Amino acid sequence: MGDKTETSLILRRVMRGLLALCALGLLGEVLIHRHAYFALEATPFFFALFGIIAASLIIGGSMVAARLIGRAPDYYGGDDDA
């Protein structure tokens, strides 16, 4: 049982570290002036939102593709052929 609590403690520390890095990134986004080429790039948190939307589209597209080209779980047959 000691392993489970140690693993959850490590996982909690990793999550807190990642959240701290995200908070630092958001703080940097507000404090650092960007030299944007396009007006859209100057929008606060543009790149964070762009990344979230892009990742969501990739995940959604992969789910659609899996349904379109995926095979049924029993495609290769069961134990009947053995």
C-alpha cells in the first residue's frame, strides 16, 4: 500500500509543477510585449487558445477517422477457428 500513496504523492507534485509552469506562462503572456506581424497575434492568450483548439481538432478528427476506418472488435474472429 505504500507504493500507491508514494505514487499519488509524486503525481500530485508533478501536477503542481505543471500548473506552476502554466501560471508562469500566462503571467509572461501578460507582461511581455509581443512584436506581432498580424493583429490577431497581438490578442492576449492567442497562442494558448490556438493550441487548445488545434489539439481538440486533432483529437476529434482522429476519433472520426477511427470510426470510419476502424474494424469491429470481433473482426478477426473468436476462438471458433482454433
